[in-house]
Amino acid sequence: MLLRLKRFLIGRPMKSHELGDEKLSKLKALAILSSDALSSVAYGTEQILIVLITLGFAALWYSIPISFAVLALLTILVLSYRQTIFSYPGGGGAYIVAKDNLGVRTGLVAGGSLLVDYILTVAVSTSAATDAVTSAFPNLHPYRIEIALVMILFLTIMNLRGITESAAVLAYPVYLFVAGIFLMIIVGLFRVATGDVQAAPAEFGLDVSGISLFLLLKAFSSGCSALTGVEAVSNAIPSFKAPAEKNAAATLALMGIILGSMFLGISLLAYFYGISPMKDVTVVSQIAEAAFGRGAIYYFIQGATALILFLAANTAYAAFPLLAFMLAKDKFMPHAFMIRGDRLGFSNGIIVLGCLAGVLAIVSDGYTENLIPLYAIGVFIPFTLSQLGMMRRWYRLKPQGWLVRFVVNGIGMLTTLAITLIFLFTKFSQVWMVFIFLPVVYIMFQQIHRHYMAVADELRIDLVQDKPVAKGNTIVIPVAGITRVVMNTISYAKSMTDNIVAVYIGFDDEDIEKMEKKWEEWDCGVRLIVLRSRYRSIIKPLVKFIETVEWKNSETGHITILIPQFIPKHWWQNILHNQTSLLIRYYLFKYKDVTISTVPYHLNK
């Protein structure tokens, strides 16, 4: 039943040679890998206005120069990451760049930041999508957490079905959103140009009392949340069709143009329409209502916005498993993240991402503003390390034209470093957790790596000197009676050795005497050892006996515990029987010189 449900949700297993069919074209990649960046325009301008409104409506005109500053930073980042794409066509983004040029420790900081950021991406995107839904339908506001969890579950299942299939389905809402926003910008600016706007915007250039560089920097850093997701294309280069690096670079450039145009257009409309941030109604919702009224186009834009915010999480689903794979390949994450699932995706990474994002959505109570500052700083730390790594690379290799590339990455590094510091100083109360989770993630990486290296050292053999050594074998069979299950196990044991003992644990004299008499009558050729248990425990007497056997035989032979077990025909019938064999295995696993094996006997009824 579970297998049928899995096939219904995920689809048929795919053969390994079909992996080439899972590569993305530029149009599909733009939808899958740029949805996070494109969706951030839905709240980027709003984050600027939330900071400025603290000084009153007159201060909102500052959103225009701040938006142009954000646009300039976007241009720098796109140029910088294009260089990263061509320098590291294997993907990995900031983790690989920092590890290769700045050392493993710095690479782990970048990789850890990105992993946490991708978890935050899913939580922020689904929470923001919930905001868009509840803005249009206020009655759904009490169910915001439930809506976010359903969205996360849907995305997890879609990505388990494979990147190509999810791209084919999820590309349409992305392009509908882009079309809707550009329609809103064109109509909105046309109405502004024709004077068909009733609202009076804040006076441009007005000197506002109380304005400070600190507040402007805080607003700028908040607006930079619109740049999250820019790095995803460089992380997922292996997902592109050949030539992968050229297609990735083209996708990144197209994403930058679309993102910059939409962000600047929304900022201009928010200013000209005199939009102020409101608690339960988003800025995009207010602009759409002002431009079109609450008609079909308004609900189309709100629906498309909700979908793109929802699908922005899909960028993380594409990038998180790939980054986890690379870290696992370097032995810094569990090897389970290297395994491809039935649909050729890294299923364990997808499932873990969905579960952690769901927990985060519940903990944050589904409110986006509680997560955005932490989400943004999680992006700008890798941004900074990636640019610094590229600077080191150009200086070390000095290829033709390296100085221009060095300057581009240098400007990018200084800018993103400044923004990171601004976030730390202006929003410390919201981002202080970065000083906890980054060291925790880094220590986790180191502990995992230390474990894998220790295991490898212990398991490694000398191919010349180390050879298998034949030893004797003592087989111990715990028995509860004389049945076909026991007979099946003894028959199997006799195929390996004649050194076999059966162990029976009795609770009273009558049971012991009865068992000894039946065993003698059966005469199966195996010696029976009877142990008395005064406290009705099977485990303790058996463990004590095995310890004695182990002490006597550890130097000269192996000890094998063969556990007889019958397997019911139907899974639910297991509930009707004692699971003593599970307890025996659990307690005996700690003995390093004891081999434990189960001999199954399948029932027909």
C-alpha cells in the first residue's frame, strides 16, 4: 500500500541513463533557479518603506535613491557571479570558491551559511505567499501556518518527482507573475504620466527631520533582501544542458535584467501612488488595487504573486540538495545526501529541507518579517566570501585581463561586506542567532568529517600484508521451544559448522524439565543448554552466557548468534506476536566479537 502511494505521488523509478534528460534549458532554469530572486521584488520595496515610515510619510521619497543603490549592487553581483560561473563550471558557488581559494574552514562557513539560507528561503517564501493570500482573503489569516505547511509539502513532493517535471509544471506561474508585474508597472506608469493618479506622493528632495545615515543604511540593507537568490544559478550549473556554463551565464544575465526592472518599477509606483506599508496588506496589493481596482486583474496579480512567492522556495529545493551533495562528497555531511532517489534527484536533501523549513515556519509563527533579516545576512556572508575568493584567484593565477575581473570582484566584495556589517549593526536584535547557528553548523561539519576520516583509517587494509584468517565458529541458537522455526535455524547452522549449541531460558522447574525431556526425545544432534531466569528476563541470562562464550572463544574462533524468527504473511500480524528477537539483537550489537544473524521462516497463513 505504501509503495502504491509512493508511486502515485512521486512516479515510476527512472533509469540511471535518463539523468541526461533531467538537465534544464534556459527557460526552465530561469523559472526554477530564479524564482527566489524574482519573487523578492514582492517584498523588497516594502522592507525599505517599513524602515522609512518610522520618520513619517514625508520620508518615503528616500525609497527612490535607495532603490537605485540596490539596483547598482545587483549589477555588480550579476557581473561577479558570471565570472564565478566560467571559473567554476562544476557548480557549488560560494562553497567551492571559498574552499578552493580561502581554505576549507572558510568554505565551510560559506557552505553552512548557504544551507541555512536555503532553509530560510523555503520558510520565508511560503510565509510571504501566505501574506499575499491573506491580503486578498483576510478570513484566511488565522490559518496562515497551515497554509504555509501545505505549500511546503506540495513543493517537496513536486521536487521528489524530478527537477524536469517540476520545472515543466512550475514554470508557468513564474512567467505569469513576471507578465502580471510588468503589466502593473506599464499601466501604473502610464496613469502617472497622464495624470490619472489621485494620491499625492511625498515631496521629492524634502529635508526630513530625524533622518540619519544610520537609518538610510538600515533601509538600504532591508531593500537588499530583494537580492537574495542571485547566487543560486552559480550553485546549480550541473543542472543545465550543455554547454552548461554558457547557458547558466545567459540565465543569470536575463534574471538580473528582469529582477532589476521589476524592483525599480515597483519602487517608482509605490512612490508615485503614495503607498505606505500596512500590517495586513502588502505594498504590491496596494499598488495593484490603485492601478486596476479590485477587479479580475487585481486578483490575477495577487494570485500570481502568491504563486511566485510560494514557488520561490523551489530555488532552494534545486540548490540545497546539490550543495549538500558536494559537502557530503567532501565528507562534511552524511553520505546519505549523495544518494539519488527513484527520480534521479537527491531525495534525502529534498526531504530534509522540507522538514526543517516546516519546523521553522511553525516556530516563526508564519510571519515573514521575523525571518527576512536573518535570511538576508545568510546570503550576504557567502556573497562576501565568494567575491573575496575570486579576488584571491585572479591575483594568484593572473590570467589575461585579470585586473578588470579583480576590480569587479573587489567592488562586489566591499559592497556585500558593508551590507553584512550594516545588517549586524542595524538589525542585531533580529540576526544575533547567526552567531549561534554558524558555529554550530561548522562544528557539526567538523565532527562529521572527523568521524568519516577515523572510520576510513580504521577500515583501511594493507593489500600486501592483510589477508583473511580462517577461524572456527561457535553458533549459539536461542530457542523458546521445539518448532519448525527452530528446526529451520538448526538446519541452516549445520550447513556451516558442527559446533552448535541451543540455549533455552526457563522461568520455573516444570517448564525446564518439560523442555529437556522433549529435546532429548527429538534428538536433533545439537546440545541444549538450559538457563534459569529468576526474574523472568530472557535478555540478562542470555547476555551473561554469551559473554562467557565470548571470553573463551574470542582468540580462537568466531561466535555467531542465529536468531530463529517467523515472518507472518501480513504486516499487521506482527502486532500479535512478541518481538523478542528485536530486543536480543539490540542488546547483542555492543559485543564486537559476536556476529548476529536472523534466520527467517515465512508463514503461509
